[in-house]
Amino acid sequence: MKKLLFIMVLLMGALVVNAQRTPVKVADLQKSITDNITKDYAGFTIKDATKVVEKNVVTYDVVVTKGTMQETLCYDSNGKFLKKMEAMGGMSKAGPKKGTKTAMKHKS
């Protein structure tokens, strides 16, 4: 019984520490966010948006696309642009950054 209680406490603690992510409808985004995207990312379309709450700080992650390009933009709770997020694994859709080496495996 003590082990079960201990595991439940650990799981609850893990849920509190992790960021809470909630999908947001594009139509519900703040006007300042959509205005910034229209101005600074002309030709891009908003694909999806997520409200992120971590340590009582609210931010919005907005995924925009243009053709095959995709960017994830981060805004604060007031709709102010914070940063462009790095692609997963540190590599953008364009490939590795100039000056970096990549290892390729060939089958013999």
C-alpha cells in the first residue's frame, strides 16, 4: 500500500512540473499575434497554435507554413513575439547549418 501511495505522489508531482499544453483555435488567437505574423511572415499561413502554461507563465506556440517551409513562433501572454523555436533535433528543414559535418552510413 505504501508503494502505491508513493508512486501516485510521484506521478502527481511529475504532472505539476510538466508544462500544460492546450490547443487554441486560430480564430481565438490575439490580434497582436496574427498582426505580427501578417507583417513579419508575409505569405505564411497559421497551421496550428498551442497555449503553454509552465511555472505559471503563459506563452503561445504558433506553427506557420509557406509551401514546404514550417516555422514555430513563440509569443508571450500579451501577444508579443519572443522567439522562433529551433527545429526538433537542432536541424532545420533546410538541412545542417553551414560548417557542420554530418555522418552518412552506406550499406555495403
